[in-house]
Amino acid sequence: MVILEVEHLKKTYTTRLGSNRVEALRDVNFNVEQGEFVAIMGESGSGKTTLLNLLAALDKPTGGQIRLNGKNLGDLKEKEIAAFRRENLGFVFQDFNLLDTFSLKDNIFLPLVLEGKRYREMKQKADPIARKLGISNLLEKYPYEVSGGQKQRAAVARALITSPQLVLADEPSGALDSHAADALMQLFEEINQEGQTIVMVTHSVKAACAAKRVLFIKDGEVFHQLYRGNLGRDEMYQKISDTLTIIATGGERHE
């Protein structure tokens, strides 16, 4: 079942004085099936971060549509957007976005606090997620007392606690060392295998190998896509690397 539909998506920015127009996204089209794990890659300035911001309803497109479970994000009123994000989307960021004055537990609880849930219900939801992510013994600690990998696991727990339709991840392994990054991607694969739909923007070829499909953005459009299928990690790594080389050297668009 298709959960996310992106059709003829465009985003144009106009400079403050209106003298220049920058076309960040020209014509982006793709669907995401429920339970998929999709990575989005491309050179800096290709439009992938703009795309993620539009999927997160943090910005509005200039043209085209984004539908999540049939709901057109463009139809959302300003007062509805925050609640829509809370109820349908989970976010994992490169810099974790944890509040240093909150314990890990309170950071994880935050989306449910904003929904007005009771403590008992929040704890019932958080405990199994924390166990799965291996941070049950860290919940009373503060972000500055734990490692980067542990912070990111707390951020993943916060993203999952609302049982979101879609998890959006922006360079989630970017601030981690290689060991923590590998562990995080393994975790993403396990979460995805349990049915969670994930869309991840990344520069890391190694991280992208964890996804079931990789979309490559170039000049504001989908240039190519790769399906992991039965490919081994080494084969997938090579195919991703080859595609990025074609993009960097001005190769032709793949249909």
C-alpha cells in the first residue's frame, strides 16, 4: 500500500529583493510503500534537504502535491500543522535535537506530553522502545552525560513513541563515529523490518546501503533509483558509488 505520494513537486525560492529566483526542486515524483526504507542521496544543493523539509510540512511547495495516507499536506491550515506532525511523523536529526535540561526519559516523553497523555501511558509506551534500543539504564541521565550514539538512540525512541506513519531522518549518522553509525543503521533496519516506514536523507554511502531503495536527486529532480533486492552490501555499495560518480561527472539522467 502506498503511504506517501509525491507528484510534480516544485519549490522555488525568491531572494529578499525579488531579483533572483532559485529553483530548489523542479519536478520530483515518487511514491513510498508502507514498510519501505528509502534513502535519498545527491550532491550538496541538489534539493534533498528542501525535499525533506517539504515532507515534514516545515515548508510549503511552490507546486505539486505531497499526500500522506491520502491527506494532501498543502491543504493543512497553519493551526493544524503542528498536530499533524506530532500525530503522523517522527523525526531523527543529525544533531539529535535533545533538550539538555531534560533527562533522556523526558526528551523521549516530550511528543506525548504535548499530546496531553498521562505519565502511566507514556511510560508504557516508552519502556519497550527503550529496551529495544538498549537505553533502559540511561533514561535518568541527561544528554551531556551520554555518548553521541546513545543520544541518537534516545532521539530514535522519541521519534517512535507516537507510532508515526512515517519516520523522517536527516543525516542521522552524520555526527556519529563509524561504530555508532553502523549500530544505528542496523537499528534502523530492525525497526523497518518490524514495519516502520522510513525516509532518510544521507551523504553516507554506507548508511544508504541499509535502505531497501535509494533515490538520487540531481538538479531538483529524481535522477535515478536503486533497489537493494537481493544485492549484498558490497554490491549495493558499489552501485551507489557508481551512480554518485555519474552524477558528479555530469552523466545522463536514468529513466
